[in-house]
Amino acid sequence: MAGQYRSDRRNRVSYLRPAITAMNGYVPGFQPDDVASWIKLNTNENPYPPSPKVVEAIQTEIGSNGASLRTYPSASSQRLREAAGRLYGFDPSWMIMANGSDEVLNNLIRACAGEGEDVGYVHPSYSYYSTLAEIQGAAVRTYGLTDSFKIEAFPEHYNGRVFFLTSPNSPLGFAFPLDYIEELAKDCGGLLVIDEAYADFADCNALALVKKYENIVVTRTFSKSYALAGMRLGLAIARPEIIAALDKIRDHYNLDRLAQAACVAALQDQPYFRESCRRIIETREWFTRELTAIGYSVIPSQANFVFASPPDRNGRRVYDGLFARKILVRLLSDPLLAHGLRISIGTREEMEATLAAMAEIG
């Protein structure tokens, strides 16, 4: 028996792929248990609730006794594709719905990049790209940014399978100009995936380029501008042949009934959506001006957050001071970003309290 135990213990690690054993998992932003007692500005959530029509749609879907929940949801999410297609000006065959945009980012790598093939992205941007590529066994290639926020040393002909471009960029907040994105599309031999998680807070987006270039994919999330982070909803827009491939490899019931009901209702209530975005943008611009007035350096943002650096460029000091006051912001572990903080835009009252705390911390 003892010999059998030693054999089992010795072989236990062999059940896992070596790459999975060795890799570091993605670390999401801290979610406190007593969230109501914090000013929570660390995960770019919308400070306002979703449209009342979303709540109504979920309640209608549940019904009086929840009987609808015993059957599977629509496998195709067709109503959602049609609603999104009408809004964005695409046939539903160009749309796919996802369990958060992370699902479609993952499936794009699975569909396009084999083991050892290149997946590229800008550093700094969404570090989860690297995790997804490592899971697939793809090779990760990153490119830095110049002082003018252009990609440093990007090849004239990039032959990687997928290149992710986060625009507006997270964690820095700036957006790439459309003419620059268009040039990148011409330089990419594989897919150029434009991750537009924050595009609803920006002056423009790249949707028109999807019809112009066959290698462009645009991804969106409902977590930020639609205030549906808790429902896990996202989408991708691309040529029908790319969408058909993504359809093959997604979970066949990837969106539950309540998420589907919420998505359609959110898309249909555009007046509420636009007002929510307007309030966040207005607060972002005010907060940027006020931070600058107390000596912070703030990158002009097109997202629902700002990246700000204190005069002494010691992000940890300010983070700790805010944390002690029960204000959560994001201090990135990357040494390249340690001088600053990514601060989500909350309500005007939350940002006033945060500004007062930052002025007090100095």
C-alpha cells in the first residue's frame, strides 16, 4: 500500500501539461466581500445600474415560478445577434455573442493559432492575452509603445496569426487613431483583433474597418458601458467565415437565458445607455482637470478610467493611502506601470471623495 501511495504521488503532476503547470494565471482586480463599504474604482465597472428595462426583462424571463429556467437557452443567441446587427449596421451572420468578450478572445486564438505560432499584442495592454496564448501553446510576442503612443518597432509585414490591439488602451486610456489602425491592418498577415472594450466612451471606433479589411475583428463587452459585468456578455464582429469558425468551437449554450434577455433589453434602450456614458465621460474630464491641478500627470483618456501618476511617481504610496481610506484603485504589478494608478470613473460624489483623499495623501 505504501509503495502504491508513493507511485501515485510521483505521477500526480503527469496529468497536467507542463506548460499549464509552469504558467502564471491571470490575476483579476481585488473584489472585497464588503463591497458596499468601499469606493470601488479598481475594475472599471460602471458606477450606475443597468437600464431598468434590463431588470424588467430578467424578471419576465424568470416568470412567476421560474419554469423557463428548466429548459436550455437559445444555442445560437439569434435574437441578440439581430439586435446587435441592427444597432451596429451588420447582418447577423457577421456577429457572434459570447460569455464576456474574454470568451471570444480565447476562441480567436484557438481558431487561428497552433502550437508555437505567434500571437502578438501591445505592452502594456490587457495581459490576459498572454495567458490565453500560453494555454493554447502559442508563442507570445509583445511590442512596446513610443512616447507618442505608437507601436515600437512593429514589422512592415507582421506574419503572426493574431495581433491584439486594445483601443482605447487599458491601462493607459488613449485610443489609436483610425488611420493608424488601418495601416496596421495592411501590415498584418493574420488577424488584427481590435479589442474595443472601452470604445463606447471614446470619440470614434473601428467598426467601419471590419467591412473594409477581411482580417479585422472587433470585439466588445457589455461589462463597462452597459453596466452588465455581472451577466458576462460580449460579442465579436467579423467576416461571416470567421464568425462561422468561432461558432464551431464555442460552448453550444454559452449564454444563459437571463443573460440573453438582459442583452436584448440593454441594446434596445439606447437613450439610457447614451446618458450613462455621457455622465461617465463628463466626470472623467472633470476628474482629469482636478487631478492635474493638484500636480498629477494624467494621460488623456478615451475610456471609463484614467491612468494618473503622482508628482513623486510613487504609485504604491498613493495606493496604500487610498486603501487605508477604503478607496480601491488599481496598482499594476508591471514595473513599467508602478509610477501610476489606474482609476475607474465612479459617480461624481465618489470621485470628489477620491480627489479629496489624494490631495490629503499628497
